[in-house]
Amino acid sequence: MKKNKVLNILLRVLKTVARVLIINIPAVIILLCLRAANQLSWISAGVALLAFWGISGIIVFYVFKDLDDFMNYLKKLAQGFEPELPKLHWGIFSSTRLTKTFLNVKNLWSNQFASAGSVLENLPNPMLMIDENQKIVFANFSAKDLFKEKVLGKKIRTIFNDSILLGTIKSVITQAQSSKTITEFDIKNKTDRIQTFQIKIDHLPAPTKEGAVVVISFFDITPFKLFKVQQADFFANASHELKTPLAIISGCVETLQGPAQNDRAAHQKFLSLIAEQTVRMTDLVQNMLQLSRLQVDVPLNRKKSFSMNDLIQKVVDDFDVRAKAMHKKIILNKQAHLPLFHGDRNDLYHVFQNLVDNALKYGKAKSDIHINTYSDTTRSAFLVVSIHNVGVPIPPEYLDRIWDKFYRVHSSDSSSVDGSGLGLGIVQNIVRKYQGHIDVVSTQESGTTFTVYLPVEP
């Protein structure tokens, strides 16, 4: 340690002498020229040269020492350290002003880097950065939330055990390719739910302060993948649902054109069947079109308002004749002075028309349908409508699936009930459109109750 200190002092002295000699080269040349022209004596030239060396030594000692210290300071900054700012003198080259100017620029850069770092930390997409040894040196908040364990300081292979992904990362690190995208990659998140991501791996133009050379960005495409699967299922189910009435209609037409061509009784029977299946297909197509419209992100129209009690009363009146024909009764209990609801009356009519229709279809013979309207202010302002019927309960394992498109609970009591399996899917989409939710309770003892909660705008 002491030896290194002596060597440093000796090196600085030699450097100072060399700088003094270099600085005084012009003065030596001038003095030699004056002496050659007999304008200056050797003694005077020697005294002048000593004076120049003295003044130069002072300048070199203060100014160049400051510059050397300042350069060492910059080198340590470039290496990622945070050294203490060296003490500088007021030299003729204003080294202090230079330092202050640099510090202002450094603070500006630090603030900009801090802002950029904050942006990276708060990006909605998960992001990891790794060094040449494939060690994770940066993970933003989304990445930390995605993975169960702490990822900083770990090798990337401890997080992912996929040879294709690891091979791609390695090829980008070695710059065999500067950028690579993996279109679909499944990751199990901290709740053990599978999410599908598009992963983009890029080589950075220069290593970061932490030594990162590659950035790995994750883009969640789970909704898009789910949409593609649902779309394929939708068209497959729609084709299947349409196939049955089309086959019946086709069979009726063939019969009417062939064996039953002159049979008037058969004409009435088969034409009635064709009309029935045509209505079924029309309802199915209309439901599919409505469901497609609901899945498009169209802004809500909240300019109009209406009374929820009046709407429910209209639904009850429309089903009154049908209920009597089925030997059932709809009992409506309305809370007075409910706040007005802002939205599309037709949307909400479709919701409660569908739920009441289901209650009639699946309720026991000669049973009552109970409908209640009230306001719930326990948490926030909600309009609540509950529809209860007594019948065969929905099995618990089917409660989450009744909202799926074309899904119908298979049981001996429901197999003969007409329906496309789209109604509850439409109901759920409309209620979600208004930021509401539906609860379903179904037991053998108490029957089935659908309760719709719709938030009321202040």
C-alpha cells in the first residue's frame, strides 16, 4: 500500500515535470532566438527561463492536478461507481466552473435515467433484463408479480425450463441474432392460472449499469387466444344448432314433394313443423347477432333514464298470459321510490325477459315465480332485481358453465325444454356492460334465484 503511494507520487512528479517542459518549449525557443540576436544575455535568459518554469509549475500543479482528479472522477463514474467529487481550486482555466457545469448535466442525466427507470418499473407488460451469464439483473413490478419467486439474481433457466426459449435467449446474447420473437408461450402465474404470452428478446445497444445485455419483454395475449378458441367453438356450436332445424325442414320438404304430395293432412302437419323450426332458426340467428354486438366494445348510452319498476312490470305483463296457460303465477314485489336507472331500456328488458322466461320454463308445474325489486346501499348504490322459481336445482358443478354459449344443463327435466343455450350468455354480457353482476343460488330446498345487481350512477 505504501509502495503504491510512493509510486503514485513519483509518477505525478514526473508527469508534472514533463508538462512544465512541454509548456515551456515556446519560451525556450524565443529566449534562444533573442540570445542568438544578442538581445539577451545568458544570465538574463536563464533567469527568464527559471521564471517561466516557476510560473508554469504553479499552473501545472493547480490546474492540471484538478484536471487529473476530475478525469479520474469521470472514469470511476463510467465504471458504475459513485465516487466523491474531488476538491478543486480556482485555477485560471476555471476548473470549478467546469465541474459545476458537469454536475448540472450529471444531475439532469440522473433525473432522466430515474424517470426512464420509473417508466420501465411501472410498465404494464412484464420485463426482465439479463447479463452475459444469463443472470437476471432487472425485473419490473409486473414481472415480479407474474412469477411466484424472487427472480433478481437468479439464472434465467431457474425460471424457465424450456429448451427453445433458453436457446433463443442464448443466441441473442451471443448476437447470433439481434432480436427474436416467440409468438406463443404459456406461463403459470402465481395463482396457478395459465397465461399465454408473446415474448420478444432484444440485444441492448450497450450494457446497462447493472451489466444487462438482453431485455426480455412479455406481452399477454391470453384474451386473444381465448377469443380465437371461443370464436371457433361459437361457429362449431352454431353450425351444430342450425343443422338440426335445417335437417327437419329439408326432410319435411322432401316428404311434401314425394310421398305426401297429395295428402292434405300431412301438408298441415309438415308445414306446421317447418314454421316451428323456422321460428327456432330465426331466434337462434337473432341471439347470435345480439351476442356478437354485445361483444363489440361500444360505448354505453347513459343519456336516457327509466324506472326499473315500470320495466319489470312490463315484463310481468308480457308473460302473464303464458304463465296462466302454464298454470303458474308471477308475483311481483316492488320497493317504492327506486332511483331512476340510466341506460338502454331495451337492453335491460332483454335481461329480465330472458330470466323470467327461464323461470317459467324450468319451474315446477303450478308453482309461483317471485320477483323482487329493491335498492341496496350497504356498499354502494345498486338496483337489485331477484327472480326466484321452485324447480329442479342447477347442480353446483354446472353453476359456472350456465353462462357459456350454447351450454345447457342436461337433465331429464330440462331435455324437452326448447332453447339455444345463448340466453344466459347474452344476459351476462349485458349486465357486465353496465358494470353489474349476477348471483345464482340453486338448492333442492329453496329452488333457484337469479339476483341482478346494477350500479346506479350518482
